[in-house]
Amino acid sequence: MTQAARGERVHIGVFGRRNAGKSSLVTALTGQKAALVSEVAGTTTDPVYQPMELHGAGAVVFIDTAGFDDTGELGGLRVGRTREASARAEIALVLFEDEDINAPEGTEENAFFWSRRLQASGVSVFPVVSKSDLRDGGTAMVEAVKARLGLPVFCVSAATGDGVETLREALVRRIAQGEERSLLAGLVGPGDVVLLVMPQDAEAPKGRLILPQVQTIRALLDDACVAVGCTPETMGAALASFKKPPALIITDSQVFGEVQKKTPPESRLTSFSVLFAAYKGDISYFADSAERVKSLPPDAKILIAEACTHNALDADIGRVKIPAMLRKKLGDKIKIENVGGADFPSELSGYDLIVHCGACMFNRRYVLSRVAAARAAGVPMTNYGILIAEMKGILDKVTIPR
């Protein structure tokens, strides 16, 4: 794995009306044509994700979206995808047109509405007046936008390059000010020995490690730890080779019970899924929600959500193993619904519990947007690793980063 995973990149969304120059601006900022650029309004349909290395800031991904003023049945679906993409954005470039200055601000088809909506959800908004070469420099519009939003406004031309570098430098400064989060969250220190117990079953890609394992190993190396890998079958031999027990043991949630029995009293135990639950989501809410499983009704409706989409195998954790555990715990009358990727229901109030994977494919803002939706609907939401530990009766023995 030679590139940063998308979930680890800073997500920069680009929003505006159809034909406002969004795709051209992304091309100008990245130097890469991410989408077809045309004078025809509505050329971009689904959001286009363009990963790149932004000098001075590191790994980012630009999200080129469809116009938020699209119309008709198909246009409504496109706007829905744009709205969905906005839940992933940590920084938003909002492009302003003449129509935005003159339109009623309360309508959704307006750049002021989107700017305030994004700001309210914690997104850093960069108002942009594009096509400055066609607006006599765009000074009048810049002042109009600045007066109503109270934010610095960037005037750019993708055609001539004017203002593009100024905008890029501002993005770099904003990213540099961002929160630095550690996957290990202070669980280990330099020189600590950490044992990774990694099953290599049918779900593990041949010749490779799965993404959570790769990212955890990299985090351990960054923290100057000594990372040692083994399988559940060779865990005993690995432990016997140490002069003293490892400071931390990290395993796959599916073998929590087996690994816990072999874990020395001096070693702390956690799982890849639990680490990612804390890194990406709200670990306290996940832990509290897991404890509510025992009080669910016998006909509970449970949603199991995965960040990635894949063909389910016989031993699939989200579609086979966790449902089997839940039915054993709660009975066969429970109803289980599985979704993958971006297919997360907009209406959650009908569910009694949501169980989410570790979300290594998502960025933290997107996971937290799902947590917020669950909280708003009054639905408990937990994580694969936390739930499995609770159902195996070992949650109190698992180290949960706080």
C-alpha cells in the first residue's frame, strides 16, 4: 500500500450551481482533470473524488459535486448525492454566481444557504467567486459575499490561473491547523512491544493485509513501537518468545474470546475495530449503546452498516457472524437489515439498534454525521468490536481508548 487511504485524507468539497466552474476549479487546483469539463450545465452527475498530495498539507481528496440547483426528478437525485457528499467534507469551497446574490437566501438552491448549512455542521467554508476573468475582476461580488457571510472571499479564474495559488495556500494553512489524531490514542509509548494477532481467513485478501491492519502497523511504527505479528494459532509461540508480556495485544474482533483467554494479565487487550471506533467515531456512545443490547425487545429491528461493499462470504462478519450472535442472544424474531457503502438510511427512527463496522474506508466527519443522525433519532449505535466484546462478556476486559 503506497498511497494514503481515502479515509485518512482531508476531504475538500466543491459546491455551487450547475456550470459555476466547480470541475474547472478542481482541475486548476490539482493539475489533474477529475471530471469532464463542459459549458453544458449539469455535466457532473455523481460526486467525483480526486485524491492528490497538496504540497505543504499532505494527502487530500477533492470532491467535485453536481450543482445544487439541478432540477427535475434526475436532478433531485443528483442534489441528493451532493447533499450526501457534503457529510464527508471537512473543508468546503462554495462557488458564488450572480444568481446567488439576487436569489432568496432561504432556498436550498443558493450558495449562501449551503455556506451557512456547512458552517453549522462544523465545516470550514471558503467562499469563492469564480470566473473572475469574466466579471471584471469580480470585486463587486466579492464585497457582496463578504458582507453577508463575514468570511474571507477568494476570487479566482481557472482559465487564467488568477487567484488559484492564493486559494491553494489558504487551504494548506487551514489543513495545517487541523486536529492531529492518533489511532493508538496514547495506549502505547516508544519502545513498547505490541502483539498483533491477525487471522488469515477467507476474508483476508491473498498476499495482503486488510486495511485496518496496515494502518495500525503504520501507526505503531510512527509511535516508535515494536510491532510483532502472528495468527491466533501461533499466538502461544509468539508470547513464549518474549522476555516479558507485550504492553498491548491487538486482534480481530471475531477472535476476541479466543485471544482473551491467552492474554497475559500484564497485557492490555483491544481490537482493530475498537481502535477505529475511537479514531473515527464516538467511542463512549458506542460503548453505552452496546450495553443496551440486553434490553432490546424480542422483535428488535437492527441495522448493520459497513463502510465498504463486497460480496459476502460464508464467514462474513457483518452478514453472517454478528447476525448469528444477535439471534443467539435475542432470539429468532429480530429483524436484521444490512447496508454497505453510502447506502445509509435517511430515516433511522424505525430501528432499535445500529451496528457499524470500524469504518476504515470513511473519514471521521462522515462517521460522526451518522452518529449524529442516530442520536437525533434516539437510536443506540455501536461498533462491531464493541458489540462482540459485550456479547462475549469480556467488554470490561477490553481496553477502550477514550
